[in-house]
Amino acid sequence: MTTLRRRVIFRGVLPLLALALILGGYGLYWQQVAKQLQAGVEQWAAEQRAGGATIDFQWRGITGFPFAFTANFSGVNILGKLGGTALSARTDHLQLNLSPIDLNAIRLLCDQPLTVIVPGINIGTPGGSDNDIAGARLTLDQADGLIRLRKGNPAGVTIDASRARLDNGPEVLSIASLHLDVQLPETPPHDFNDPAAMVNLAINNADLPAGTPQLLPGPIIEASLDGVIKGPLLPPAGTEPPHDLAGFLSHWRDAGGVLKLDKFTFAQGPLDLAGDGTLALDPNLQPEGAGKVTATGLADLVDLLAARGAIKHKDAGIAQAIITGLQKPGANGRPEVTIGLSVQDNIVSFGFARLFKFPQIVWP
């Protein structure tokens, strides 16, 4: 064999050997990670069952070689507790995906209806009408999202869902689309000045339950909030944690916890609101707070409230005079007004008028 032929063979075989070693090494890496992920899922399910939870699902382990780690779950039925609060979740299909080059981002896809039930929550007056029930149910027709991890612990979650429905007894709130993003800081909060979570929530085309008094006719075109939850959500280490959601919320309230709204929006009919503010919980664990809002269509709202008898015609005239004095041209050419907004005793009010009273929330 000539020197030239040896060089040609060497140069042809060496890259193939290197490629074979790389592929073989990657295959071993994929198999090892897949085994760890499968063992992790089975260990989690066993620990939850040992703690009294019901965890039912069928799956065939981790698949997706070579481009992903994929787990397909069918017949998912979970009944347990989160933070001391009982809840259940069910769906016919859930898929989780993990990229081999980013083990800190879990993609989830739920292409079948997902139902989450919180048995203890009640929206209404305790001991009140027959419509009050001890439970609420959230159903999502489809959902996809991303769970971020930091050193193996949750660091954030993003969920996008279509055709969501929230049931509280016979009353149903339906939403065409929902977006939720929650991100956790690297360091847990020590006091009320520190952030516990950054939150972004947006809904589109929401139909309120039939018979519910509305500010204006028609669906809520959009509503959103972008803010920061401040204050410790958990008690100090070594302290026994609360046994229910109401206990956690009481701890957060007593520690000075607030929801700082950097921006919120609301649009329904001719009314369009955008503002900022701060929300907290009162002694009865009901929302309270204040802020500033810039509104267009406010005069139409006052006319509607007066026609419904929600405010007296004399007060409506005063309100219209205030609006006329404060309004100025907005960016879209419509007159806008900037005014104070408050929430107290379950009543939402502008500076001059009580808009509506929302049902009392009873936390489990």
C-alpha cells in the first residue's frame, strides 16, 4: 500500500470514527438522562402516593431520541394537596418535552381538556344563597407552556390556554384565551420590600356569567395586569407552615405583603382603562387597594350607571361635570380622564362613584 493510499484511507476513516464516537457518546448520554428522568417521575409519583395523594396515569417512559426527552401521559388523574389546599387535576393527554441542550426548560402540551378543581374555594357570601358552593372548577380546552428550573427547583412558569371556563356552581365565566406568566426571584423575600414573584396575566374576550351586573354590555374585550407580589409567602424556617390557603394568605398579609401593579388594563364596550396601583388583603382576606387610572368612555359609563339607578341623577350630573373638567384629548383622539380608583369592602369605586360590588371570596 502506497503512502498516498494510506493517507487517503486515514483521512476518510478518521472522521467516520470520530463521528461514531460522538454519536455513541451522545447515545449513552441520552440513555443515562432518560433513565434519570424516568426514575424521577416514578419516585415523585411514589412519594405523592405515600403522602395520601391519588396519582393515576399511563405512560411508556421517556421517548424522543435523539432530539428531545419526551414523556406522554394519558388518563392523568391527580388528587392531592398543594400548600395545604386540596385540589384535583385531570386530562386525557399531557406531553412534557425537555431539550437535550437545556435541561432547565420543560415544555408542556395539553391538547385535551384539562380540568382543575379546588374543592374548598367559594366565591360568594358564606352561608348565603343556594348558589354558593364549596368549590371552583377551571377547565382549559387546550394549554401549552414552559416550566423553568433553577438548580432543580421551579423558577417560573408560562401558560397559554384557549377557551377557558371558570365554574362556581351554576355561574360560568368563559374566556377565549388566557396568558399567565409567573417568575420567581433567585432569592426568596425576607420582608415586605422584597419580591416574591413577578406576575403577568392577560385574558381576551371574557363572557361574564348570565345575570351578572356588568359595567357595560358585551364581553370584556381584554383585561391584563403586570405586577410584583411582594413579601414572604412562606413562614421562616423552623416555623410550622399553615395548613390551608387561608393560613398562607393570612401570613402573607400580616407580613405586609402587597401586589404592586405596575400596569393594568381593562376594555369593555366604549370603556377603556389603563393604570397602576397597589392591592393587599383586608382583615377578612378580601382585596383592597388604590391606584390611578386613565379612562376613555367614562362619560358613557356614568350615563349607564345613572340609567340603571346605580348612582343618583344628581350625582351623575356632578360626575359628568368633573369628567368634562378633567378630560383631555387622548392618543387615539378620544377624550380621556385620569382619576383615582379604589377597592374597599368588596366595592370598586372611582373618585366620584361606586361602580360595583364583587362577591366575597372564601378561601379554603
